[in-house]
Amino acid sequence: MKVQCACLLLLSAAVLSQTYKDFKRKHILPRKGSHDCNNMMINVNDINQCKSINTFMKDKVTLVVALCSTNKKGFVTHKFDVIDCIMISSKPCLYQMLTLRKNKRIKCENGLPVHLEA
């Protein structure tokens, strides 16, 4: 039983951890290409899984990195223009776009953003 619990904790930590590269791919609006949620979510969704909602920040990645430079290990909150892609169908994965301006909380590690809280 102890081994199962330890394995579950390790798996949970691996799932929750994200890198700066993952953060950019999942949460920064692509500079090139379509800004349609159905197209953008192709790079976010795992194989055979549709993420129910994902937020893309319209700001340049340099602004987000600058926010983390003041708090190298911790959280920062900032008001961003965002696009929320909300799933409307899972077979196939289809999304509706919602454009908002709202406060988002970002986890920083080593001066780089690694996680966007829901």
C-alpha cells in the first residue's frame, strides 16, 4: 500500500509539473498561424483527449517572463487580455472562443513562467 501511495504522489507531481516550453505552447498566443481555438488546441490536447478549457494570453512572452523576473520562485498575478478556448464537442474536439481581460496567476520557477492557474 505504501508503494502504491508513493507511486501515485510521484505521478501527480509529474502531471502537475510543467516546463517553460510547455507553458509557452499551452498558454501564449501563437505569433504565426491561425488564432482559431480549434487550430490552437491541436498543440495543447493530448492524443485522444480534449482539454475542456484552455487559456491563451495575448501578451508577448517577454512581458510574462519579465513578470517572473521580479519573483523568480513563486506566484505573480497580472491582468491579461486572454482567449479562453472552451470545449463544445469531444468527438471531434471542437472549441468556442471567448475573449476576456482578467487577472491570471502564474507560477514562476527560476525566473520563468511554468504554470497558469485556472
